[in-house]
Amino acid sequence: MSGVVQVAVPAPLRRLFDYRWEGERPAVGARVRVVFGGRELELLGERELVGGRKMVGVVVSHHPASAPRDLYAISETLDDGNLFGDALLELLLWAARYYHHPLGEALHTALPQALRRGAPPRDPTRRRCLRAVEIDGGGGAPDLARAPAQARIHRHLLGAGWVEAAELRRQFPNSSGALRQLLEKGAVEAGLRPLPPAPQDAPPKEDAPRIKMNPQQLAAADAIAAQDGFASFLLHGVTGSGKTEVYLDAAEKCVAAGRQALFLVPEIALTPQLVARVRARLGGTVCVLHSAMPPEERYRAWWRARAGEAAAVLGTRSAVFTPLKSPGLILVDEEHDISYKQQDGFRYHARDLAIKRASIEGVPVVLGSATPSMETRHNALAGRHRLLALERRGGQAALPRIDFIDLARHRPVEGVSAPLLRALRQRLENREQSIVFLNRRGFAPLAQCVRCGWQALCERCDARLTYHRGAEEFRCHHCGAAGRAEMACGECGEKLFLIGAGTQRLERHLREKFPQARIRRLDRDQFPGQAQLARELEAIGRGETDIIIGTQLISKGHDFAGVTLVGVVNSDQGLYSADFRAPEYLFQQLTQVSGRAGRARAPGEVLIQTAHPGHHTLQSMRAHDFESFAGRCLDERRAAGWPPFSHIALWRAEAARPGAALQFLRHAADVGRKLRESADAPRVQILDAVAAPMEKLAGRHRAQLMVRSARRAPLHRLLREWCEALEADPRARRARWSLDVDPMEMF
């Protein structure tokens, strides 16, 4: 038999490719090895393939046409059936269409590294092992006296029991022949054996104490548990209200019913306490999935989830593509967090895909947040999410008192004002912990000449260099460039003056002010690895720190019972940004970091240093009034025509040559305007192409083009035709371009 299938290959092309198959027809969702590119020629009376390269593609559909001879044949079928499963494959097909991304690349996003390369799917929880068989000395027993190499291996296996074949080869190099002889003689037997549990799979050492839920928590948990089939819930609870306990109760009931729970979190490195709580509650069948894991561990977790061996999967945004044998519940913690949006390549939003996946699978999805995104808030008001409210903190804890330190009256020294220093001193006397929040790494964000005004700038970006003390380097926090810090002006040679404060400068100043205090700085410079960061957070939880200085690493997901004071050093960056989402992001960030104070019985206090204490965003923060802030924010967006009252897409382009990206997007805008009528999208607004606010980044020059529509359908019709036109346009090769649907970062 033969026929034709349509295959998606991992190439930046938004189309499928026809291939001929011979023999048994490959299943939809199966990987196949194909030759992409090149051509077939008639050589000496036979057709022969010339050029091209082998790629691993995925069969998407069967073509009804017969197989013409000039089609390439599939080189190899790698899977017996659908590797993804029907529901997950449907999600990926939908996501590629919605985000207008090449399907082959989207499908590869959902596969572990080894499977992308074409490796056969194998059970990573079992390994080929060998063990010795006792030799009883009878007439039929093998004689190893004349085979010293075989005898050594046999003696080793007698004492060791089952040993992995790969490990045995490492211990006895060049032993393949000897092992083969032992197997033939029956002195050694082979078998597949389960591996010992990996650290992330191990059951907890002891059960975590259960928290008694209050009536609001019980009502929320009961509503989720009672849901049969798809529904979308918004669990809106103030910081410290016990959203995690509701998640765990729902997940526990899901697992008890024989189903699997998928739990998404923004950043796994920021929530080690959550990982520990989930494992303690659900046992050793919880798999963790995130991009920082070694490929083998990631593949093992993927396999266990797909096989149904993992009762729950806890992971970051890419975990939304984890195959589940029996899904029953999807949880999205901190649903507002921008980390759920992939910012390059396949630019999907994991929260939105979690909702779509839940609808396909027919299971409930829970979105949790103390500060829901404006899109989620609007959808809840419109009835698309069922609202579950947690309006007070759990136990005897109360929301912290929030006050402002007016920088017009209290000028800071090294970033810290006198009232904040007094509050820190008081906490030290009370033996309580404090957090000082500054979302800026390094020592100083600007080095400037006092004579001529020259500044230390990045040669590859339109950005200032940050001075890092200790390493004595100037670093660019945008492209990562670093070089020795010469503290002399590049123009006149005068000494440079360091302006502004980063976490390093803040740490030095507080150590000088409080020499007896135990001070820890938590940022990506200090703790780039997850394991080391987790140890530091555990030490803080044990009360081994008095003052914690940190960036957003400490702003969310942590429950430090001893913290009674949070000081926010620089809060004004988002108040007057050109990005329409900046006030929302500021409110969310300040709410998260403020929520670290007073989570136990001792009352909490938050001191925010600001030059604009009367600003309505900060005033809503002070009153813990999310409803007022959200209402004003939505009113402003409705009036301006911003999401959620419109739908936007952003074309981005970059090129090595100045002006090339902007020139291409101006051409792209002309193409889009000509297509509006044929796409039946006359009311879609195409703005002018402009240079990106940071035009030069990592040595490349960038531009962007915004498209906006009051309705989603005509926007997507236009984008579909627009993508096809640009892919076929020779001028599109002059710049690297991409499309971001529902962008979360505008600048």
C-alpha cells in the first residue's frame, strides 16, 4: 500500500508538506523522519534524492490523493501511534493557528529533547541491568577458571546484585566480549529493572500538618470538587488567604478519584515551599517539570505523566503541554504573572492555553491570584469565569498596614530614607525579620563623569551599563555584555560618579548601619542556581536572617512567618510609563511583596518610599482596594480602546543594519493595508511602524508595528493572509521578523 500524508516539520514555515508513504500508513500524531529540501533527479534511469537534510516531523493529516512519484517518501516512521494523544494534539493545532506560528515548531515545543532528535520513545524509569547466576559446580555449570576477565565480572555481580549495563561497562572497560560470553553461558542474566526514585520523585519524609480551612476556603474547595466537566474558576484571594490550601484540597480529591492534576506556577525557582507542600500532600507521585532541569530528568517526568504514573505535575509555562493519561484538574497559580507568556519563538500564553486545554479535556481549570490580570477580571465580570472569593487571611493573620515615605520630605541616602532605617532598627530590637525590596541588581545603575557628563553605555544596546562591585565590572542587564570597570571618564579622564542604588549598594549601606545584623542579599547575581536559592530560603524560614535584601525573587510564593516589615525602596518606575499595562504590573508587584509581611500572628507593616504618595494606584494599594484600582484601570482601557476591550498583535523585526527593520515593517504595513479588504477586515487598525523604544539590543536594530481590532475574528483572518504574503515576499529576508499575538510587553 501507499498514500500521502501531510507532515509538519520544525522549520519557520507556516504550511504543511506532502510525503509519500509505503507499506503501513503512519498515524496522525506520529513522528516521521523525512528529507526536507533538496530534489529528486533521474540518474541512469532511476530516481535519486540529491541534497536536502533529514528532519523529524509530525504527521498531521492523511491526504486523500494518490501518491505521485515525484513526492519524497518518508524515510522512517518513528512511532506506532499518536505520540501526543488526541486532546493535546488538538490543543497544539489550535495554538499554532491562534498564535500564527509554524506548526512544526509548535509541535516540537511539546516534546522532550531526545524525541525532537528522533530517539525512540523508551521507558526512562527502567534500565537494562545484569546480575550473576550462582554457579553450583555441577557438570552443566560454566567453567570460568580459564576466563579471568569473565570471572572478575562474575564475582563483582555476585556481590552487587542487579547492576545497570551502562554502569558495568564503565567499571569494566572493553568488556563487551566477556559479557556476551557470560550471557551465552548462562552465568549472567539480563532484565529491565526499575530505577531507584529520583530526588524529585521521592516521597516526603513526613506528612505536612493540614491547615484548617475557613468557611470561604471550604466553599471554594467544594465548588471546584463538585464540578463535573469543564468550567473556569477565578480564585481571587488576598495575599495569605490560603489559596494554596484550596489548590491542594482540589488536587487531593482529583487524585483520589484516579485522575491527574496539572499545577502551573510562574517560576519554579521562586516557589520551593510550594513544591514541598504539594509533595507532602500528594506523596511521591508528583513530577516537577521546568526548563532548568537536565534533559534526562525532564524526559523522565514527561514519560511518567504520559504513562499515568504521575498523579500530579507541577511545572512552569511549558508544562501546559505535558501529556496526561487521565487529566482531571488544571490549576494556574498567580495567573496574572507575565512569566506565563513566552517572549520569543512560539509566543504562547500558558494561562490561556490552560483554559483552552481544560475545555478540550472536559475538566475544570482554576485561575488563582490576589491581583488578577485585567483580562481575567473582565472575563469574570462577564461570566466567563466563576468567581470564588477569599477576602481575609487565614488563621489569625491580618493584612499588613501600608504607609508611604514621601521622598520630598525624607531624602534617601544610598537609597534608604531615615524612617525606613528607624523601622528596620525597631524590628531588630524586637527580633523580627524585615524585607527590603529593590528590583535592581548590581551596585549602581549609572556611572557618569562629573565634569563632561559622559556615561558608561553598552556598545551593543541603547542602555546604560550597571556597575557590579566585587567583580569590578560594568554589565549590561539587557544583552549580558560585561567588561572591567574603568572608573575614569572615556572622554576626559575624570573620575566617574556612581548614581543610583542597586541591591549591592543597599547591602553595603545596611551592613554599615547595622553591623550586628544578619543580612542576606537574594538576587540572580548572588544565587543563580535553584538549589542554592532553595537552601537560602530555608535558612530564612528558620529565622537565621534579620534583614533580607532582594529583587522579585523574594516578592512572591514565600511564606516567612517571622517577617513583620517590608520596605519598598523604589516604587515609582511604573507610575508614568508609556506602556498601558505598567500601572497593573506595579500594583501586582507591590501587592505581592507587601503580602510577605505579617503572615503569622505578629502584625505586618509595609513602608513604600515614593515621590508620588497621592497617586491613585498607590492609594488603592494602601487601602488594599483591588476593586477600586481594577475598576479605574478597566474604565481607562475602555476609553482608550486597549485590551480587554480590543485585541492586538505586534509585528516585531530586527536587523544588523540600522534602519533595515523599520524599512521592512513599513513595507509590511503596506502589505497589510492592501490585504484588509480581501480578508474582510476593513476595520482592523494598522498603526505606523516605529523604532522600538530600545532600538538597539544585542547589536541588532529593532522596530515594531501594532495592529488593533475591536473584534478578534477579522484580526485573525487578516493575520493569516498577512503571514502567508510575507513568507512569500523576497523583501522579508532583509530582516528577522516575528508576530506576537496578545503581547504582554509592548516596549
